Amino acid sequence: MAMVVLLLVLKSVLVVFLSLLARVVYNTVCCYWLTPRRIKKIMDRQGVRGPKPRLLVGNILDMAALVEKSTSHDMNSITHDVVSRLLPHYVVWSKQYGKRFIYWNGIEPRMCLTETELIKELLSKYSNISGKSWQQQQGSKHFIGRGLLMANGQDWYHQRHIVAPAFMGDRLKSYAGYMVGCTKKMLQSLQNEVELGRTEFEIGEYMTRLTADIISRTEFDSSYEKGKQIFHLLTVLQHLCAQASRRNCVPGSRFLPSKYNREIKSLKSEVERLLMEIIQSRKDCVEIGRSSSYGNDLLGMLLNEMQKQKRGNIGFSLNLQLIMDECKTFFFAGHETTALLLTWTVMLLASNPMWQERIRSEVKRVCKGEAPSVDHLPKLTLLNMVINESLRLYPPASVLPRMAFEDIKLGDLHIPKGLSIWIPVLAIHHSEELWGKDANEFNPERFASKSFIPGRFIPFAAGPRNCVGQAFAMMEAKTILAMLISRFSFTISENYRHAPVIVLTIKPKYGVQVCLKPIED
């Protein structure tokens, strides 16, 4: 009898195992073969074609070879004609296949889209049924996890609803004091070094520390000193995750105990350990009665929301892992993108002394020697034009990805479910067709008029899924630049080597070296 029972149990286990194995095989075949081929046929019928993909890796190796060749040398001078350097595959394939073409990132088919009307329609009309692909989520899961940047559907809606108030209205205005205070501290540090005889500075390092300090204080109620270990680890993780598409194209490779996988998981664990220390200290303060809430900053809002959910079922689960993912997302997005915007803008102003003088005069006229306030910032129109031109020439993100989760109609195109649409922001921002013959030149006057073609200027994306921290970033950039330009004049150093590269974001390979000279009162 016992033997019969054992055989029945083994049979049941075997049936379950075989059914699971069949499901895995079926899903793998669909994911790696059937679905991509179906999408290819649909796009072929519409005349949208591209380079021939290789098995499993698609066009990854072709792209990597083109980028390696284009970035293997520095540029001879400061020129902003950087599309062929940073997106060489786009330049080659758009010439060969036209404005619309398909290329393959491993097994994921991606359609390149540069038509502004279709971009506007995609970002505004289909935000609820498009988002980040599984491949993108896998590539960044150890970096920023399933935070707002990588969320889709209802999860994205609920997360956006929770974090958006941290970047709006009176709460946004309340950050002005932190921004001014942190900037004063940085400027004094620069002044002290100048008085000791130093004249050349790698301004990117200072901007990175400054924006990290500001996001730490405004969103996490801590200083850069407390968060710098997290920032360092996230930077290392960023570089590793930028290699994910090349390393994880073989099915199941992300589960292998390779050196790359071990390193990336170890870094993730250390980041989350440090974040848990910050979170636990907040929880301890509430539990022992030292505080009645978790705080009014972003972290406090997330913890308060989690506590509220425990008292009622709202159909969305905000747990500690998701809170840590949001923290990582805003630690990264809240300081690096703004730091890069500031670094590139300083480089442009250091190379264009006439515009530097014009902005200095505007700041003097508007602020009258005071630190810039929230009332001053809207009046700094020339500074706003320069920042926009910097975002046009060097947008922090070179591409904007969206995957269709349902079949959609986009202009004259039928977009099948599962097709990723990649918008080459950098190429659009440098298009002579959209911006004129001087598209690769620094000319802030082009932003003197607020009326221009929708979809051609998208540094913060557009539509419902635009950057939630856009107003925060612009307020921060204007405050810092207004204060810097009032205190120092700066010229580009002879040691500066112009070599933009992409590591998820567009960065200066060797930093930006400028010579600072204090301005006498």
C-alpha cells in the first residue's frame, strides 16, 4: 500500500514537473523566436526593415563595434556635432533604411522613430498601454529595481501618484533654501581653493557632490556625507548595468554564478543594507515615540503611505523593497541628470564668454545682489534659454524607449504588441530638418520663442510619463548657475578634452576642466 502511495506521489510530482518544463519551453520559444518573428513579418509588410540580426544577440555586436570605433578617439575641438559619435548605428542605419527602421537588441525588436507628430501621439495618447520592456527592467533591476522609472501600468500610476507631491507646489518651493544653502557651501569651498592659488577645477566633480547633497537633504533629510557611500555604489552599479544587454542576451545567463553577476548582486545588497539603516532609523523614531510621523520628505511620504496601506486595502502593495527601489531611483535620477546638465552648461558658457556676460548682467539686474529666490527664477529668461540649449545639445538621456503592451495605431503605422519603440532624442535635438542649418551650434536665441514643433524638444520626455522631477531639476539648475556666475567668471581650460560618451547618460569622458576667477563685488 505504501509503495502504491509513493508511486502516485512520484507520478504527481513528475506530471507537475513536466507541465512546468513544457510551460518554460513554450514561453522560451515564444519569447526568443515566435513573437519576434511575428513582429518582424508585420513590420516587413509595412516597409519597415533594418539590419539583419544574428541569433540571440541581434545587432548588439554591430552597435558595440560602431560605438567603440566612433568613441576610440577624442574630438579635435569643441564641436557639438556628436550624433555620429554617440549614436553611430542610428546614422548608418537611418541612411540605409530611412527614418523608420527595425534593429534588434538581443531578441528584442526595436523600431527607431524620429517623426515628431508620431512621437507626440505615442507619448500623449498611449502612455497607459506603453512603457518599459521586460529586457529594460531586467537590465536595471539590480540598479534601480522596480521604482517609478521602470514601473508600468497601474503600478506606475500608483507610484507616480505617491511621489509626485514631493516635486510640486509649496513643497517644491520649500526646497529653495536647501538649494541656496548647499550652493553657498560649494562656492565657499571653491573660493577657499582659489585663495590657496588653485585656478583649474574639474567642475563636474563639484556639481555631482552639490546635486547629491541637495537631493539628500530635500528628499531624504540627510547630508551628502551620509549618502556618499550609496552614491558611489550606485555609480559602480550604473556602469555594470550599462553592459547588461551584451552580457544577458543568452537565455538564463543572468542566473549563472559568473563574476559579473556576483559583483552586481553584491553591490545591490550593500546599497540596500545602507538604505535599510536609514529607513530603520526613521521607523525606530516613530515606534519609540520620538516622532509622530516618518517625515515630510520623499522617504517620509513613502513610509507614511506604506503605514496607511496596512490600515486599508487599496489594491497596490508598497513594501520595503519598493521603497528602497524608489530611493535608489531618486538618489540616481535626482542628482546625476542635473549634475550633467550643470556640467555641460558650464562647459558651454565657458566656451561662449559673451553669453556668460549676458547672463551675469541678467542675474545682477533681477536678483540685485541677493541669492536667487523662487520669485526671481521665472524672470531669468536668458538663463532659461541657455539651459534649454544645453539640454538640446547634450540631453542626459540619448534615447527614450517605450514598448507597446497592446496593438496600437500610430499615424499610418500598425504597431504590434511587444514592439519596442526607441526615440533617439539626441538625433532629434540635432536634426537640421527640425532646427535649421545651425543645429549643431550653440545658439540659445532659438528658445527666445516658446512656439516650436511639439515632439522636437524632449529632454524630459512628454505626456503623462514625463519626468516627475522636471520642475525640481530646472529650479535647481537655475539657482546653482545664477549663484555660480555671480561669484566667478570661468573659461575653458587648455587641459579640457572634448569626448562625450554614453554610460546610460551622456557624460564628458574626462570631466570638464575650467579656470575660475572670482568676481570682485
